[in-house]
Amino acid sequence: MEQQVKTVGSGATAAMWCHLSAICGIIPFCNIIAPLIVWQSTNSQGPEVDPNGKEAVNFQMTMSAVFVSVYVATVVLSIFTLALPKSAAAAGSLVIFAIEMLLYSAVVIFWLIVVITAAVRASQGETYRYPLSIRLIR
């Protein structure tokens, strides 16, 4: 029995970098800008670059919206603690901080897992569809 080996070209590598470039997202909104630049500058390297680039940018826009939403929700909740008596305000602030850290941690772990999964799949020549992604760019 002969085994077929799937060859992957520079298009798969460029598609992989569309996903991995989002990791520079420690700089605000660079998680959107970097995949957008990689996608647009390497779009001609293969047919797998375009769909992977769109998926990467769409997912990063979705995740940025999630991060901003978590931040806004914690700010709003923190404002409500100002109405509490002083003895309860400290405890309320601590609870809100713990909830915020749990939410951010869960979102970051999810984000990191799916970005790495997408990069691995793209390096194999596949198009990865992110879960829970709002597809604004088609």
C-alpha cells in the first residue's frame, strides 16, 4: 500500500502566519492589524491564504469585542459598588475583581487554544473555521 504525502507550499505557511500573527495582540488591537497585514501582503501566495486570512481577522475582531465587553461590564459593576456602604464596598470590589480575572483568563485560554489550532491546521493546507466567530468580512 502506497502512502500519499500531502505537500504544502508557501501559501500554507502564509496562511499559518495569518493566524499566528494575532499573538502580538499584547499591543492593543495589534491582534487585528497584524493578521490583516499578513493576509493582504501574502494573499497571492496560494488559494488557502485568502480564506484563512478572512477567518483570522474576523475572529480577532470578535475577540476584541469580547474583551471590550468584559471590560465595560466590570466598569459598570464597579460603579455599582460605589453605592454600597463602605464595609460592603471593599468586599464587592474584591468579588468583581475575581469575576473579571476569571472571565479574562477563560477568554485568553480559549483564544490561545483556537489560534494555535488554526495555525496548525493552516500549516497543513486546511482552512480553519473559528468557533463563535462573527464573520464580518466574507
